[in-house]
Amino acid sequence: MEIKTAEEIYKIAGKKFLSRSLDKLPTSAIIPPVLDWLEKNRYMPKEITENYGQFNRFTAPHLIEPLARIHPDDDSTHIAIMKSVQSAATTTLIEGAMAFYTMFKLGSCLYLTSTKSMGRVRSSSALDVLIDNCGLADSIKPLSARMKRKTADTTFYKEFAGGVKWLITSYNSIGDMKSNTFHLVCADEWDEAGVELADQGDIAGIIEGRTMAARQYKILYVSTPSRMETSRIYKSFLEGDQRLFFVPCPLCGKSQVLILRGQGKKHGLTFNLKKDQATGARLLDRKSVRYICEYCSGEFTEVHKQEMLEAGAWVPTWQNSDSKPKSPYHRSYNNQGLLSPFLSWERICQQFINTEFGENLMLFKDFTINYMGRPWTSQSKKADWETIYERRDKYNPGEIPAGVLQLTAGADVHKDRIEVLVVGWGPGGESWIIEKKVFYGSTDDLNNPIWTELNLWALTTEYKILNKNWGITKIAIDQGYNPTEKKTLGRSKDYARKPNIVQEFVAANHIFISVRGVPGEGEIIRGHRVQGSNLKKRYDVAVDVLKEDIFARLDRTEGPGSIHFPDFEKENFKQFCSEVFKELKPRKFGWGKIYERNEVLDCYVYADAVAHYLGIKSRSFDVWNEYRQQMVDY
């Protein structure tokens, strides 16, 4: 074996070091504009988008400026995109930025999303496809020269030539980022990030810290918004220069922001309704969808949208708000639905009609967030129980007013009693509180007579509807209070895994469903399997969503969505109006008590939830008419 001198060994090592160093250098000294490079190098296959083919900047002209901010020559450090659905922001901005940074070896990329499972989906369905169709596949290689067999391409971690790394993780797994520096951070669905991580502080600060060692960096926030008080993307939007997209009117040329007509505005996107000859229902007249100019009052259709977008421009509007940019390098954009190349104006108008022109609060909330790309402003306000008491209806508790066609109930369990509220329902979600019942006794034992009395009452009580006797369809009973569970200071209740006395009661009495109230947004009522219990399923109720809807309807005295009260005690009105939406602790908003007892409100919420569970709240007027006729013919 040939023995090499120290000088020869040094030269060999030097050559290897030089080779690795050269490998890290860009292939060109000139970094082209982001859009120019993408149009030459990015192909989007049919499997991931309907707008497949070579990347074209004019598919979404309003995204040209935000994407250009990715270039290292642009002085932006933070770019926030508050968007609607079908906005093309994730595909165009996030994926385009990661490909560009990797190809020109500008630094490592961190991709964050809501959960690890969602990260896995995004990695395989989008990021791997991006690598394959953007000229990056040959650049994947292990960073270590010693470990040739080391994989450089896993689901959550990828290594490229030039020392570029991709880390794909979730906001809840932020510990994955430790000891890493990133030059590009892509916070996808930013509103899904929690308020803070235990013992680690605010997640925005943690993300910022991962860029501290980078001389040049970009943090890209992209998300549909949520509630205004807690929306992260809305906060990031306010921390930027709050850019809105102005487009010229194709008739007069005056520049304006596209809006949906309404709330006293005489301009904006509008439409007419027509009557269906077969059913009599009022439907969208598709040919009538048009936009009315703010300045000339001229009308034009969506065929002009592309030319308007191509001639449009982003304009900072922070001077008109109460919030100033955090720094001159924070840019923010409201990419709302009327700009989307994939969301038609007709679709937006139809969705607005589906909200009952904003009267259906829960649907209108979804429309505001997902279609208009704006945060939801809480519609709730403190309810005045005295006002509601003064305008209460004249029927007595236990009576069935005209209009009631079906009954549900909600039950609240306490240590020494069970309180029940019976609610009647009619077309359009109109409701009547029928009566309140209280059963007294110890609830810590299923053999106690209180449980037998409750079940007997539920099965045998009937009310006169359309001159016939009808019982309660379903009762939602709160499983939150579990007398058999030993409470430990500082230990939260484990509702999901522990069978409790309410669940065991419901398992043997099928007129009931077992529910628990959960805070925050989400499905109104969602079922979960129960382990270790005779009960097959329990249900989570999104009480925040229901309470906001309930309190927004309290001003209605009749018609769809209105709530009617019988002539019962003032205490019940106080309990119904016992909560208000407020800041419970810094940056955490929710419903809090302003009156000690809230049993009537809780029971109504559960009765409302079971009405959603049965489909009562979503029935059309035609279905209600058929239901009424079936009751008459029964």
C-alpha cells in the first residue's frame, strides 16, 4: 500500500473541501426575477391543479407583486397574505418561494402547517411534486460527504446541494426547529397556530428566533383569517402596510377596491333573484350578476375581471387605519375572494344568498372568512334581560304556541338536581321555549330515583301539536358534571376517555344523547366513539358558535331565527342572558359569566345543538310543509 506524505494528504483534503465549497455556490452570479425563473422552470401537473401546465404569472396577476417580494434584492422581511379560499396563494407563493430559494441556494426553508399529519399530506401531494416538476430532483443529496447512504429525502426533512435544507413540521412540534437556522419560513394556515407553547412563549417569537443567525431572511405568513380578536393572520396584516388591490373600472377607468354590494353601499358586486316556476323558490338569476362602479355607476360583468386584474395595483392603506406597520420591511396583502381566478362572482353571489343575505349568522361567518377573506367581527353584545322580559310572549309555560312543529330539550346535570328546558321548533329555525323542569335528588348514583323520574318524564310527557299529542324527539344531556370522578387540583377532566354516570344513563335510555360543551370554533356537533362504556357515542358541542348565533338572534321578535319566551319567572331571563363574549385572559377570548347562574342558557344551547343534530335547523320551508302535512295525516 502506497504511503502518502502529510503534504499529499493535505492536498487531497483541500481538493475535497474546495469541491464541496464550489458545490454550494450558485450556478450563476445573477439571480433572475422570481417570476421569470418560475415561468421557465415550473410545471404544474394535472394531478394537483385544474389550472395545470407551465407556470404563468397572468393566471393570478394580483399575486405578481407578493411573489416578487421573495427575491433577495427586495427589502421585505415579513410578508403576510390574508386570503380567501381558492386564492392560489399557497401554490403560487409558498411553493414558488421554496423552489426559488432552493434552486439559487439562498438558504434553508422551514414549512409550518397545522398538524404533523397535514404536513405529511402536503409533503407528498405538493412539495414532492414541486421537486419533481421544478428541476430540483437532481439536487437532493445528503449534506454529509461521509455518509453516502444517508437518505436526504424523507417526508419531513430534505437535503439539497449547496447546504439547503427543508424542514416540514407543525406549529405544535415547534421543538423540531431547535438548533436550526432558516432563511425562508413559510407559515401556512397561520391562524391554526396556537396562542403559545407551554414554557416556550409565543410561537411567532419562536419562529422569528430561527432566523436570527441569517443575514438575509424572509418570513411568509399565509392564511384565511378567523375571529378578529384572535386571528394571527389579521394581526400580521395589521403589522404590515395593509395593502389592498385597486383595479380600474373598465368603463370610466377610476381605480377602486372590489366589494360586495350591501350595508348601505350603492356600488359593488350585485345580482337579481328570480322565481322558480316549479317550486316558487327565489333563486339567483345568473345572467344578472354584475358589478356597479363606485364612481360612474356603470355596470359590467366578470368577463372584464382578467383585464382589471392585469391593470390593478396593490396600494398601502395603513394611513387609514389605527395600526401602523411594525417596520418598513413588513408587507401585508388582503387577497380577497373577488380577486380569485378560481372563484367566480356567480359562486360568491350564490354563497351570499345561502347565508340568507347575512341573516344566518353561522353561514355568514363562514362566507366572510372563506369567500371574502376578512376576519370575523363578533356580532354578540350584552343582552339586556329586562328588555327581553318586557317583550316576552303571552303563552304560559307548558303551552304550545302556533308555529311549533317539533320538540327538543337540553338537560344540565348538577350534584343535587337536573334542570331541563323544552324547546319547540318551526320553519326557519324559529323557536319557542316551552317550559323548564327541575328534578331534585343526588345524581351520584344511577339507582337514585332522580334518574328514573327523568327518564319516565322524557318517555311519557306529551304536548298538543296540531291537535295531536307529540313527545320530545331528542334530549341532549350534559355529561360535563360527573359525580363519580374524583377531582384533583390542577388536573383537567378527561371527558374523552372516562365513562361517567351520564354516559351510562344515556346508554340505557335512547331518547337522550350525551353531550359536552367545547370552546372555540368547529363543527356545531360532532360525534366520538367512547371506550370502556356501554355508550357507543358521545357528542362535542361548539358552544361558542351556538352562543354567538343565539345572542345575535335575540333582537328578532318574530320570523326565521327568532326566539320566543313564555311568561315565566325573571330568574330564567337572567340566566338566559348570563354570559357575554369578552377577553377572559390576555389574547384569549370566550364566553364568560356576568350572572352567577346560567342553567337556562346552557339548556337552550344543548336543545339547539340537538336540533342541529336532527337536521331541524337546516330544513327548507318546503320540507317543513311536507313535515307538517305528515303530522296532520298521521
